[in-house]
Amino acid sequence: MEKRLSFKTMGGIIALVIFLDQLTKYIIKTNMRLGESIPVLGNFFCITYVENPGMAFGIRVSNPVVFSALSLFAAALVFYYLFRLRNEGWLIQTALSLIAAGAIGNLLDRFIHGKVVDFLDVEFFDISIPAFRFLSLEFPGYSMTRWPVFNVADSAVTVGMTILIFYIIFIGDPLKNLEYPGQSSQNKTKTETE
């Protein structure tokens, strides 16, 4: 039988990530000027203080109220699945706990300050997609010479999503055998045998 995390442990993971996220953002805001950059490992890794009023990767959003509402809905959905998958193994529970913590960490910033503090600035690799036309759609191309600045919450979401994707690919979809309210065990067994 696969080990499971208790609600207390999942809550602890979520609380720890939110605490670290908010603490690091507070330290950056109180000790650095907006736009200031401190090299840590040369140009490869810097601490750079930026504020992101949009979504991930600095993408701007025209209606922040709608975006905040959608972000809140997404966080609630993660908590719903965290509850529904409470009998799954520790790996899926850890992944969902990290995603939930990251979502809450950035939501707190959006609700309190209207923007998210980012400060982890890493040079991973350059991305360049040339402009192209597909069917009748024009894609203008995309170029990124430095990875977008991120934070602890973004890191938690990324790690959680990576675990979740690998889990689905190599272990299977945890939602496949999940019973939903109103679905009887007989209907589920009958559907599986057909």
C-alpha cells in the first residue's frame, strides 16, 4: 500500500511554502530598489527585484479583476482535487500541495499589492521561435534571451506541475478511477467492463 500524507502534513507543506514565499518577497521589497539587480553567480544567477502586474512570464492582463477571479477559481479547483485525491499516494498529494501553495502565495500578492514580487533571475537558455503561418493563422514569432524573473511561489507551482505531469505519464491519471458524487460503484464497474 502506497504511503499517504495526512491533511496535517499537506497543510504543513502549503503553510511552509507560503511562509517562505512571503518572507523572501518581504526581504526583497524592504532591502532592494525596484529594478535593482545583485549578481550571485555572475550573469547566470542574479537577485533582481521586479514587480509583475500580469500573469506568469510577465504576460500583461487587460482586466486584473477577471484575472484575479480566475486565479482564485484555479486555486479553489486545486484544493478540490487535493481533497478528492486524498487517498492517492504521497507523490500526487505533494504535487497538488505545492501547486496550491504557489497559487496562494501569488494570489496574496495580487490581492494585497495588486502585483507580484519576483526576484529569482536565472539565465537558463534562449528561446527563439520564428514567425510562421499555420492554416489561416499568423504567428508573429517569439524570442526570449533571458528567462523571466520568478519567485518561490512560481517555483512551487513549476515543481508541482512537473511532478504531476510525470505522474500522469508514467503512473497514470489519478482521476481515472475516481468516483464522483451520484455515481454508484455498480455504474463505475459496468462502465469499466464495457
